[in-house]
Amino acid sequence: MTIQEKITKLKKEKNAIILAHIYQDGAVQAIADFVGDSLELSRKALDVECDVIVFCGVRFMAESAKILNPNKTVLLPVLTAGCPMADMVDAQAIIDHRSEHPDAAVVCYVNSSAEAKAESDVCCTSSNAVKVVRSLEQDKIIFVPDENLGSYVAAQVPEKEIILHKGYCIVHKRVLVDEVQKAKEALPDAQLLVHPECTPDVVDQAHFVGSTAQIINYAKESTHDQFIIATEMGILHILQNQNPDKKFYMASPKLVCVNMKKTHIEDVLASLENMEHEIILKEELMNRARISLDRMLAVK
Ligand code: 13P
Ligand code: SF4
């Protein structure tokens, strides 16, 4: 039996579903039941009917699935698959921001711990951050942890004051403005598609800024046939499969998230065989963090 066949058999036996983020290895995406960006995966986790969710992504994503659907067993195949940005803000930092700005609302990017979500007013992802901030009645917003996504939101919502926390994505920060300018000069007919975790100087160069799913959608709908991609290279799997006649070029060879690449199909198999590694969070913590996630999902 191939690994893929073993996974399919175990999925049935355990009544499991495999969810994968767009940055996952191509072979993992190929065996997943659903592939999406952070927001799509959160929505999917909410209405999963299986008993077990195998979450191929990084820890905060599996935690969000558990918080949203606490009666399910949520498995993270590789225990060390974390997101360095999520470790850049803790609950105390949010409490400190609040004491400095008591009139502000706290918006927490989902790339964060359950503790940070529990301390915040509402969560957001890269695809709905602007909408979430616009939906709030407060004029002042503390945005954690990503200062680059926060700066992008601030530019889109100038009527609000955005207080930034100094977190960032170690992968998207590697793209340099010189690199994207050179890529644009070399490919003058190409569109530059940028994830808002990139630095503002790179975002300013973009023809389109969006989450991974929004970039995929843009490339599919576009009449252009060449694109320079400024987000993690795992996105190429879907872009190339969906658009065989279009050409995609990475803005930088450094756009590889080692954490997203830790999960291989062998790990997915081991995860199902051994029911590992189960996400366990305290109920009280989940209940508080869920308020912020639910508020986000309610924003239309
Ligand atoms: P998306 O919101 O596009 O899924 O991005 C998540 C992420 O971790 C980006 O680095
Ligand atoms: Fe975290 Fe950046 Fe990797 Fe996304 S790409 S999971 S933000 S380190």
C-alpha cells in the first residue's frame, strides 16, 4: 500500500479530515481534504463533522481549530511546527498596551497564541484585517503582533489611529524592495502580488496586496499571464496547478517558511496512526480566546 492509500484508509477508520494551509508541501496539499488560507481554514474547522482534524500547518492554526470546535480531536503532525511571529506577543504585552491606551480596541492577528487571543477584543487574518478594523466603533486600535500587516491596515483605514506592536514574519521580512524592483524591471509585463506581511516598502510596489487565498483568486481571474509572487513559495503548488498557461516567478528565493515545510506525508500518516500530537488547551482559556475568534467570524 502507498503512503497515500494508508492515509486514506486510516482517515476512514478514525473518521478524520485533513486540513492544510496553502504554504504546505505540495504532497501534503495533494492528500488534504481541504486547502485554504488562515480564514478559510478557521471557517472550515467550524463546520467539520468528523471526529478528528489533522491540521497540516503551524501550531496557532491547529489551536484556532481546537478553540472553534473544542469537541473535536485536533492533531498537529509535527509538534515543533510553530510560527515565530506568534511568539512575538504574549498576554502581558497586550495588558501593557491596554494600560497605555485604555480607550483602544485590541485587534489580534490569528498568528498568535491562545493566551494573546484571550486578552484581545477581536481577531483578524490577513484577508479580513481591514474589514475587522473598519467594523470597530473605537477610533484607536492596538494591532498585534504584526507591525507590517498593521501598517498595511493603517494605510487602508486612515480614519483610525493604529498603534503597532513590533512583531513581524521572519520569512516575509526577507523580501527586499531592491529585489522586487529588479524583478519588475526584468519582467515589465508581470503583476507583482504581495502578502501584507511584507514590509511597507515592498507592499508599496505591489499591483495587488492580499492573503494567500486572495492572491490565488486574483491570479486566476487576471487577464495577465505573468506574476511575481511575494509570499511563501508553497503557494506555487495551487497557482501552477490552476493556471497551467500562466507563469509565476518568486520575488525572492528566500521565501521559504521552514516551519510550514516541517510536515511531510510520512508525518501525516504517523499522526493518524498514533493520534499525535493532540492539541490540548485549558477550557477557560479556549472560552476566552473563542470570543475574539467568533467576533472576527461575525464580521461580514
Ligand atoms: P494567510 O492569512 O494568507 O493564510 O497567511 C497566513 C500566514 O501565516 C502568512 O505567513
Ligand atoms: Fe509564521 Fe511567517 Fe511562517 Fe506564516 S510564513 S507561519 S507568519 S513564520
